Amino acid sequence: MTATNVKIITADGKVTLRGPVKTAAEKTKIGELAKKEAGKATIDNQLEVKESN
């Protein structure tokens, strides 16, 4: 996993994930990790799959 530009924003019990990732699997994995660590916080996964050129 290389998601070097992922931004994690937390406010009012909500965690928002933003930024580019290389694959849908990477997006899913980051979302799962965030959910595991966030406890009861809501996860808003706005990561975008961007293929590298």
C-alpha cells in the first residue's frame, strides 16, 4: 500500500478519508483500518481510485 496523500479529517464523531489511492482494494483496506481504529465514529470514505500513468 502506498497511499501517501490520504488525508484523515476528524470532527464531531466523524472520520472523513480523502485523497487518491491506486486501487479499489487499497481504498477498501484503508476504510477497514480506519473503521477498526475509529471505534464508534462514523467513517466517510471519500478516497478516489486514480490509476498511475
